[in-house]
Amino acid sequence: MRCKIGGLGMQFSGFGYERRQEPVGHRALAAAWRPYVETAIEAIGTDRSMMESNFPPDGYSAC
């Protein structure tokens, strides 16, 4: 089994960043996403996890 980790910036993820006037910075995104990413990596392991870019959909919430 493998786990693709990403897509947290999409509108349906529930963070609400797409409703902001200004884009969210990378530090705020890292802080918000950290618990989810760390939990996934701890459960699956680094050898079976991969990060991915979900651009352009994640662009709705991040700069």
C-alpha cells in the first residue's frame, strides 16, 4: 500500500482558505497541515508515503 499525501488546499478540505481576501502564507499552511501530514506518515511510513503537488486546485487557497 502507498499513500499520496496532498490536496489539503482544495476547497472541500474545510480549512476555508479560499474565502480569504489574501492568500495564506507557507508558514500558516505548514502549521495547519502538519497534524494531518505527520499522522499519515507515522501510520504508513516514509518508505510508502509520497508528497504531491496539487496545482492548480490548491492554488485557490495558497500563494
